[in-house]
Amino acid sequence: MYISERLVEMIERNADELAGKWLKDVRTRPETPTYRTFDPDLLFDRVRSVYSHLGRWISRETSEEEVASYYVSLGSRRREEGFALSEVMWALVITRRHIWYKVLSDGLLDTSLELNQALELNNRVVLFFDKAAYYLCKGYEKGG
């Protein structure tokens, strides 16, 4: 099994841990004040879903249309819920950061081949989050 597959499995397996760290982060950062007042259980469930399905989201089989549909709708919902676009975007950045923090902290990258495969995974994750950010903004601008 490639290191990138092992890393995706590790991230999905640790979705609860990652979601807990993300939740603490967004509820304490000055850039995300609305997240302090929003239902923490709902926030946890939402981000846990992203982490637990990461392999599906970054899969080459996941179409652009699937990403667009989900994140346009998400952007529209966040606007309706009263989140500022800057907060939503920062929360998305934090979501991505916690993936890489987990990869680095678990020390699975012992060889240059594993590091290269992890960087390839990181590129796929970044590409996915770039698309998610774009479509989220489109949905936010469109509104409900």
C-alpha cells in the first residue's frame, strides 16, 4: 500500500481527533468569532464528515461537479447561518492545516519515497481545498 493511501486511512481513522482539534482552533481564534457562538456539536459533526471522507473527496473519481454541488450549497448555507465569508474561508484553511499537522506528527515519513508520496497527497489535498474554497465562495455570493 502506498504511503499516500496509508495517510488517507490514518486521517479518516482519526477523524474524531482531528475534528476535536479543529473545533478548539476555530472556537478560540480571533478570525472566527461566529464559530464561538455556533452549536459545537454541529460544527464537530460537519468537520468530522470532511475528515472521515477525505479519501472520497480527493479521489480522482470524484467529479468537479460533485465538489461544486456540495460546496456551492455549503457556501449558501453558511451565509444563511450568519457566518462572514472570511470566517468560513479561515475555517476551511484550518481544516486543511490539521490534515498536514496530523501527517507530520505521526512520523510515517521515513524515506524520501514516502516523503514524495506524502507531498503528492498534499498536492491532491490542496487542489481539493482550492476547489472547495472557490465553490464555497460562489455559493456564498449566490446566497439562499
